[in-house]
Amino acid sequence: MSDSLGTNLKLLCSHYRSIAEVCRKLGLNRAQFNRYLAGQSRPTVHNLKRICDFFGVEAHELALPADAFARLVGARGNDQQTVAAGDPLLELFAPLREHASSLSRYCGYYFEYSNCMSVPGQVLLSLVHLREDRGSYVFERQERQERARGGTAEDWVRCRYLGAAFYLQDRLFLIDYESLTGNEMSQTILIPSFKSRITRLNGLKTGVSSGDRRTPACTRVVWQYLGAEINRVNAYRQVMLYPPDDPRIDDDIRQRLSGAQLRDGLFEIE
């Protein structure tokens, strides 16, 4: 790593509000990061990868002379601005990023409980990961449903949703699409938590049934916070359909999902 590391890092940090914000998003110790900036220390291989991934640069680029790196970053920024300026979808959602910082406290993993749209009368448990990515908030939602009880791994239907999250006027808005088949989109609106510790969030989700009719439907939804880091394998094993009276669904979740609802827990839009 060249002697330009500190200067190049300072340039990258200048695109953020403060060094403290960068350290917080990176999860690095502020004193240690200051030593990187001052050229008194070099990042470990692990920390260097985290820094590069966060800023969207390569390790060899970070080692360039300061003037060459500044030209590189400037050119890359201009390219991104040109792409954004020419994309009507990005332009449309750009103003919503002004409120993005309000979502930072909600980042982490959640179990999502909902009344299943494709198998009425069943509770669907999904795994959601909400995270910050270069100033935007994105999430991934994993679902799976067993075609037949006691089936093999091939008998499970798996879905992977990718989406974006926004915070507007004390509500969390999330929109996603099914990335494996590209045949479905859904929207979730959650009521935020005003407590110091997030536990469960209530809301509604709209989408379509995966059956032949693809009926538009709406269901109550509950997000249960699991933590910033979890054992993903153990969590994913719990992702499946449950009968409403299953003892693994506690009374509080059951009551939140029941509410005022129409047929089999779904609000259907004809």
C-alpha cells in the first residue's frame, strides 16, 4: 500500500458528512481509522476489503498517487452522474434519498410473519435483511414453501425478493420484486417503532397470489427484529409455512396478524 493511502481515504471521506459517519457505517474503530488517514498505520487485509467494498474502489486503485486517484474518482463520479441523469427511474426516486438516514436504526435481520397469499389459512415466515448500501437502503427477503409435507429438498418452492426501502412521514415504505422468476412485485408499509429498542413492527403488504388466478391481495404483516448479525443458517431453517395454531407462532404474533381481515386472513382486491 502506497504512502498516498491517507490522502486518498480523506478524499473518499469528503463525500460524507463526517469521519465519524464513515467509521460508523464501516464498523471500524475511529482511532484506528484516524491512523490510516494520517499514514501511521496500514489496514489489515480484512479491513482493507471492507473499506474498498464500502467506497466502491479496488485496493490497487486506493494505492495510486493522490493526483491519479483524484482523477479516477472524479471521472467515475461524472460517469455515475451521467447515467443517473439519463435514467428517468433513478431521477424519479432521487428526492426520496434525502430521508434515507432515518432508516439506519432499522438495519438488520427480521423474521416477517404474514398470512400466506398463495396458501390461505397458513402463516408464512420469511427472513428479511435490511441494509445500507452507498447511501441507499435495500433489502432481501427469503421465502420457501413446501409442496407436500415430508417432501425432499426438491419439493420446496423458494423465492428471493430484492427491494428498496424509504422513510417518509413516519412510515417505512418497502417495494420489491421476485428476482428468481421476475413475475411478481409487492409493497410493504410498516409503522415505525419509537422505542429505544426495536422489537416488532406492524404493517400491511400487498401482492398477488402465486396461484393460477394471480389474485391481487393484501395481508397484515409483522416484522420481528433478530439483530444486526445472526446465524443465517439457523434462521433460514425456520423459514416455511405454519398453521395459525402452531406453538411456534406466539399469541402476540397471532393477534397482530388476525385483526380485521377478510377471507382466510387476506384482503382480496377483485
